[in-house]
Amino acid sequence: MRAAAVRAAAVRAAAVLVAAFVVVAGAGGARAHATGYRYWSFWERAGGHWTYATQGPSTARPDDGAVQGFRFAVSADSADASRPRGTADFAAICAGTPAKSGTKRVALVIDFGTPADAPSGETPPAHRRTACARVASGATTAEALASVAKPLRYDTNALLCAISGYPRNGCGEQVSSADGASGKQGAAAKEAQEAQPKKGQDSDGGPSLGLPIGIGVVALLAGGAVWQARRRGNA
């Protein structure tokens, strides 16, 4: 009877361990296939750093000397969005565009993203673009962009869908992380090198450290259950 009790306890502990592994691993798999959106994000540059714009390009009215950027990528939200790559300096971008009374100059950076983020059947332009838009003093960012990067495409909700005709189709469509990188591991790896995981976050390449740690804790508890069963059996 004592041996049978010990074996029963061991079986129960093993079942708990397997169940915990399935739950934690399933959570890791869901994370790996998290939902995101493929779209043009809008950025403002100040102090040598990009920050996600708090207004849309159709309402933002930048001052003369502003640097603004657009990046096409797949991201879940503003915290996850990819920034325009490379340096961006107003003096360099607008060096050939002198100031003119009644107008303002806005330096624009247009980053078409990587093949990993491109819609199926499309390839982004190989290089990002910079342009100096000279527009009326009260012009919006959308008007500045239209002056240097036509054709633009919008949807019925005024969401910016394409810049300079890219992409040809789609507009903010929902995709999974697997869809965004399927068959394009090389480009995705290059992108990962350019943007390291944020502090406190795990990379998207695999499950977090919570998986092995959680399994280790459950294994410890399972071992304790077996030990207690043996102790009762020997009492």
C-alpha cells in the first residue's frame, strides 16, 4: 500500500508538470504569433531622437525647421512600432532649399521598411528617401508630404495607406507576426540587429525566460509531493 501511494503521488506530480508545461508553452506560442498591423507610422524628431507623433499627419502643423518621419512596418502598437532608420538632420536635408517669406521648410524622412514587412508580392524601395518640403506657413504634415512624395493613398477613414505609391494595395491590415516574417528570415534577422529588444522585454525569437523558470518551479513542487508521499509511507 505504501509503495502504491508513492507511485500514485508521482503520477499526480508528473501530470501537474505536463499540464503546466502545456499552459506555459501555449502562452509562449501565442506570444510568438501576436497580432499586429501593417501600416505607415508617423514620427517627430527632436534632440536627435525619434518620438511617436501625438497627432496624425493631417492635423499636425510643424514649424519651420521641423524634422518628421514615416516608417512602413508591422507593429502591434505605438510602443512596438519601428522608427525611421538612419540619421536625420534638418540642415543637411534642407541645405539646398533656402528660406522664403510666407513659407516654412519641413525635413521629411520616408523609410519604406524591409521585405519582411512588405505585403505579399511587393518589394519596398531599396533606400529610404529624404526631402525638404517648402510649403505655406500654415500647412499640415500631410500637405508637406504630398508636395514631395506623390502619389499618396488614403482610405475612407483618412488613414495614410501609401507614400510614393508604396504599397500598391492594403491599408493597416491585421497580420500575425508569423505572416509578417514567413519565408523572409534573413531580412527579419537584419531588422532584429537594427532594433534590440527594449529593456525588460524578451526578443521575439522565442519564449521568455518565464517558460524554463516556471517549469523548474513546477518540477520542484512535483518532487516535493513525491518526497512527502514517501515520508507518509515510511511513517
